[in-house]
Amino acid sequence: MIQNYLKIAWRNLLNNKVYSLLNILGLAAGMAVALIIGLWVNYQYSYDRFLPGTERLYQVMRNFNSNGDTLTFGSTSLKLADALRNNVPEMAHVAETNFGAHGLMAGNKKFYLDGIQPASDFLKMFRYPFIHGNANTALKDPFSIVLTESTAKALFGSADVINKLVRIDNHDNLKVTGVIMDVPANSSFQFKYVIPFGYYEATQSYVKGQRTGSFGNNGYALYAELKPGASFAAVSAKIKDIEKGETNNINAMSSNVILHPLLKWHLYSDFKNGKATAGFIDYVRIFTLIGVLVLLIACINFINLSTARSEKRAREVGVRKAIGSQRKDLIFQFLIESAVVTFISFLFSILLVQLALPAFNALTGTLISIPFKNPEFWMVMMACVLFTALVAGSRPAFYLSSFNPVRVLKGAIKVGKSASLSRRVLVVTQFSCSIALIISTVIIYRQIQYAKNRPTGYQINRLMSTDMNNDLGRSYLALKNDLLQSGAVASVSTSSSPATTVDPHTDLDMFPGKRPGETVEMGSIQVSGDYFKTTGMQIISGRDFVTGSKADTANIVFNEAAIKRLRLTDPVNQIITWNKQKYRVIGVAKDALMNSPYSAADPTMFTFSGESPNGNLLYKLSPNVNTHQAVEKLTAIFNKYNPAYPYDYRFVDADYNQKFSEEVLVGKLAGIFAGLAIFISCLGLFGLAAFVAEQRTKEIGIRKVLGASISQVWVLLSRDFILLVTLSCVIASPLALYFLQKWLQKYDYHITIGPGVFLISALAAIIITVITVSFQSIKAAVANPVKSLRSE
């Protein structure tokens, strides 16, 4: 019986090639979109799940009560690390961690790579697979290093690397004690080597003292692993007030310690009122919905084209019922036909996805592939194919099988028109979804451009940055002089924070007008001479630091946001206390967007290090110098003062543009999927237009004989479709407005949605509709009426 149904389904496909092609192409495109989004969503959920015991791993964070507002910070103190390690028995391991890039050298091989400096238990918690060595001993020696496989090959080739020496920052030799497999792309940590935190303590004298200092010395990431069976809720309650024993510290008394689960790091990174409720998960949900909608649009095509051709299948149903077929047999037959079309579409969708994945991976920066060898993948795919076949085929199956055989065979029923209302509803549903996606794409693009065009408050064009190291630091004044003398550079300075970041944050001890119990958290950046000149930040009140002035190390500059936060009406010459030291306010800098371009500038204070260099070297290229030629000159100068390592630099404007990467990616993907949704909808529209033209062939012939023009016939056939799409625009606009306004509320700095975007989107949809149906309408209008009326 099933073999007979399959034969009938195959014959129907061959006998109706155009409709079959439209159905298969539409379903294949819809299934391809759903599959590629499904693979992308699965990739996002797979972050860090390759590690054993992920459910017991957490980042330790702080909820800071800033005058009623809860601010969440990932920076913690070494004192807190020891407190958790010594006082919370439910903790299996605790690892304080520092991040940064360093120069590594072995023989004549030298690289500047990102690494991580954690406590010795880190590799016991995050169990990255070892190729050589083991987690228990790899980080015991402070002067040891664990390399990733690719780093080991880059430094030593294929030789055995255990116990070989790697020179770091041209300062110390570290012994290789382990090699781990390269960190996967779907890992929250990305590093090329691991150095013990003990090395940091051994080489930076101030670090060890922070263990017995204050809970307020927050500058390190902290990770913890709970013992098996330990209750997350019980441990969270136990550690919440662990800092409050330091009663003389406002920062500690205002902080609650929390645990953020590893499995939520990637998708839930935005904290509101102390809880991780949002983040990249918002976009994952959006694209999951888009995938479902696009597949639904493809299914609607199948339903519409199948029910539109019902008049041709009606007599077949009548004959089958007359010779004894039951309705359930007919339903099963039509569902089999739907399954055949869906399965063929699925095979084509696999091919489309395989062809599209290289471009998709390049766009999204992922390493997604179809897991052909994974049986679970095929089980899920078969379930999806069957579900899609059921969704797409159920309406035609139940509709066609319901025909009365006597009325159909007598010709007393015009079944082709009985489903016209439902087809119109489905067309409106299709285009409502597609138009909403078009509107969303336009709004996302406008929001990105709005933020990009926002004045930054400083001049990042032609501003370059290089990480300082020991060699550069020792020769900073000579390096600065050579850079200025080269003619390639107009200004040079250093800062403790990159030019596009405000870090770390701290709280002031005392300032004029401070209220009892008030806490003020703000960014803190230490700078050397010519910082404001180099970055192009304006001093709008008071003065800048004087290069070479030792007296200015006791002075401070605030930005406008900080002055507003401190409620200072006449800030210059006011005295504030920070870290138990008094500072005089000498100037106010104009706000600069150093963090998010979508938010207000962070309150920030700038302290002066004199000519002592900080961690980030900033230098502004001369305005009339060719960038390529400037880099050649700079390479020679940096090689002179830093011969052990390659010249490494970044353009600050490129770093700033990276802040838009997430929104740009979402905008591009939304645009692509909106285009595919419109394409699939238009395939269905094209098929329906062909059906309508075929159904009204004789009517068109009569109208032409009576004098109707081609344009009149075109209007006759196109009018209904244009009205349906117009109705879709009316429905889609308020729905899109509701969800887009909610999306825009996450940004402090955002556009206002006006009527223009809806009018433009509606016009675009109508134009696309006219183009789609015009082929069939004009084809029917220019046909010879003699041929269509010959049978009459």
C-alpha cells in the first residue's frame, strides 16, 4: 500500500513540474534557513560544555550597592580569594586569575600572544585535555609555563617541549611543564599559554601584599569549583556577606559576593539589579524565532499551492471514494505525498547549507559544520522532516479528503474557490512575517549608523596603541623622543587603560558634599604626560597635567560625568580623598565614549604618573604622513628598543568599531534572512498568480474580446495580491514597532522610530509583489483569446 502511495506521489511530482519545483524550492530554502540557524543556536549553547564538570564551575562576582543602584562587577580581590579558599569548605578549588598578552621567545622564534595567569588549581577546575604533563603538577613551579599545542609547535616545531625554556618579556626564563590541546573556539577563555599566578606575585612585589590588604583592592577575576553534592543556594547564601567583616571599608560593606555559573557566561552576560537576565541569549532567541517563521512561511507556500490545485485533485478523490477508499486512506496518501516533497526538499536544504556554511562562518566568526557522523543529528533531522511534512501536509490532506464524491463527480461543487479565504489568510500571515523582518533590518541598520555617527568626545582616527613591556618601559623617554623625532608621530603618551576601555573601577573615600553612607564608584585611569593631547580629549575647565611635573602626581582630572555624579558646581581646586590620599582637582575633561557607544560616558577620574610609563602606549600619527610609510618607520624604532619581540600595534578606531560587531552581525543576518523570507513568500505568490491566471483563462478571453486592454487585465489579476500585501503591511507595522521599541530600550542612546521606515518597507513589499505577479498577469493578458475560448 505504501509503495503504491509513493508511486502516486512521484507521478504527481512529475506531472506538475512547475508546482512541484516551487514547492520543493520554497521548502528547501525554508528548511535550509531553519537548519543553519539551528546549527548556529546549537553552537552558541555549546560554549564551554566540552569541559568536564561544567555544572560546578562559577565566576565569583560582586554586586555593589551604589546608593540604591546595584552594579555588578567581575573584578575581585586577592583577599576574597583566600577567604573563600580558607573559610568555605564547599569550595573544591578557587583560582584568582590575571589576563594579558606577553612576548614569548625560544631560540630565534618570537611571538606576542594572549595568555592567562591563574592560580595553580585552575587547570584542575577547567580540565583542558593535556597532551604532555598533568594538571596536578603543571603550575606548581612559579617559573613554569603550559603551552597550547599550536604555540608549542610555533616555538619548538615537532620537538619534545617538556622542560624546555621559554623567555617571557625578555626578562625571565620559564620551564615548559605541560602542553594542552588548543582551546576550542566555543570556549569563554581564549589563550595561547598558561603561566602560574605565583609568577605574577614573584615578579610584582605589590601583588603579594594585596592578599592581606583590603577587600576593596579589586582587580582580579576569580573562579571557583564547588565540591560534588554542594548546594549552589546554600553556598551563595554563605558567601554573600563574606566581605562585610571589614567594617571600616565602604566598598566591602556595600558589596555582596555572588556566583555566576559557567554555563551562563556566554549567553547571560548582562546584569540588571544584580541578576544575569540578558545578554547574547536575546539574539539567540530572536534568530530561533526567525528560523521558525521562515520555515512556517515555506510550509504556508506548500499549503496554498496544494489547496489551490484542489480542483484538479477533486475528481481523483471522488473516484477513489466511489470505489471504496476511506477518508483516513486519502489523508494518509496526501500526507505521504507531503513527506516525499519534504524529504526531497530536505536533501536539497542539506546541499544548500553545505554550500552556504563557508560564507556563513566567515560572516559570524564561527566554526559550524554539519555533523554528518552524529546519529543524534540525524534523529533530530528526521523528526523535523516528519514534523514539517505534517505541518505542511495536514491542511491539504484533511481539506482534499473531505470532498463529497457525489457532488464532485456531478460537477456541482467548485472546490477551487472554497479555500480562497484560508489561502488569503495564509498569504497575509506570510507577508506579515516577511515585512516585519524587513522593518527590523532597517531599524537595526539605522540604530548602528546612529551610534557610529555619535560624537565620541575624542579623536581616535590615526591613533595607535601598543602594549608596554619591560624593555619598552625602561626606555620610555628615549622611545618617546625617537617617535616624535621621526616625523611619523605627532604626540605620545601612556595610560593604565586602553583608549577604548575604562578599567578598573574604584570608589572615592571623600569629596565635598558627600552624604553619610554614600558610595561613588567610577572609572580610574592613570596617565602620563600629553595624554589628553594624544587622545584629543578636550579640557573644558581648569588645566591639563604638565608633562614632567612631579607636583601633578597629587592632582586629579575628572570628566564631566564624574563632576555630575559628585554634584560639584565649582570643581577646580576642590580636594577629594582616594585610597586615603588627598588630591586636588585641576581640570575637567569633556566626556568621551570609551566604553559603550550606546550608553552615557562612564564617570572617570584621571591621575598622573609623571613620566613613569603605564601599560598602554598611545601615539598619534602625524596628519600628513602616509600610514604605510609611518608603520615602516615605527617598526624600525620599536625594534631598536624592543629587539626581542615583533612590533605589535593596534589602530584605536578599529578597536572602537569592534564595539559594533554584535549589532552589525545581527543586522546582516536579519537582512539575509528577511531577503530569504521574501524570496520564499514570492515563490508562493508566483505559484498562486499562475493558478489564478489559469483558473480565469476563459474570463480573460471574454474580457479581451469585449475590448479589455492589457493594463486592465493586469490590474484585474494583480489587484487582490496587492491588497493582501497592503493588509500585511498594516498588520506587520504595529507588531514590529512593539518588539523593536523593546529592543531599543536596552540602549541609552537610540533612535526614535518614525513612520518613514514603515512606509518604505511597505512600498518595497508592494513593488516586490507587483514584480512577482506581473509575469503571470501580463502573460495571461497578452494571450490570444481565440485559443482560450476555442473549447466553448
